[in-house]
Amino acid sequence: MEPMHQLGLRIALTVGAVDLLKQGWGLRSTAVECPELPSHWAIRLKPQDWPEQCSCALLHVDELQVYTLASGAADVAAVVGGNPMAAVRDRTSGRGKDRMLHWEVLRLECNEGEDFLTVLDRETLPRQQSNMADELSATLLQPATRTVN
């Protein structure tokens, strides 16, 4: 039940974030309108945790429907009908009470002949790895303290 719980949590966070964005939350000025948000949001799944090795879920935030997909671009194109999708580059940090949700929302197009999962991973994963390297570098650059007895 753990994978279903994780997907449900991600769906709840996504629907809430979309609602806040549509209300203008996070805009620097009230004179600026929120850009039009895609209706479909891609959520990467671990295939080994899902029947039929589903590797992606597409959430339609307006209709609250979820489609799980086992393969790439053909399935995605059939669901979204050529419309752009959104995906999240998750840079959340911390634990417990110190946890800070930090999402970068990306707009993705599903081009013919391109594997959607490759595009999704390319756009959402490298920055996370880079962020981890930045955190490690910052930690290593902090002055070391040592107690000598």
C-alpha cells in the first residue's frame, strides 16, 4: 500500500499547489497574472512498485483523474492530446518540522519520436543531483572544529 499512499500524497500536494497558483499565490505583483497552467501533471513512479510496471502517472487536475502509463510518448500523447503538461522538479529539503517544500514547476511538451520518460527524467532529475552536490560542497567548505584534550 506504500506506493499508493505516496501517489495519493503527491496528488493532494499537486492539486493544492495548482489551486494556490491559480489564486495568484507566489506572484511578485498583483498586477501580474498567473500563466495558464497545464491540466495534466506528470508524476514519475517506480515501475517495480506498480502492476504492469507503470512508470508514470498523469494527473488531470481539473477533472481529478489519474492515468497510469507503462510506456512512453505514445501513451502520454493519447492522454494529453498534444497539450503541454506540467512536471515538478522537487528540491524539498529538511525533515519533520524543518521540512521545506520547494517545487519548481516545469512545462513539458510531448514531441513525436521522443521518449517522454527520458524527457521527464532529464528535466526533473539533474537539478536534484546538482542540488545534492551543492549541499555536500557547502558542508565540506565549512570550517572544521576539533577538540584536543
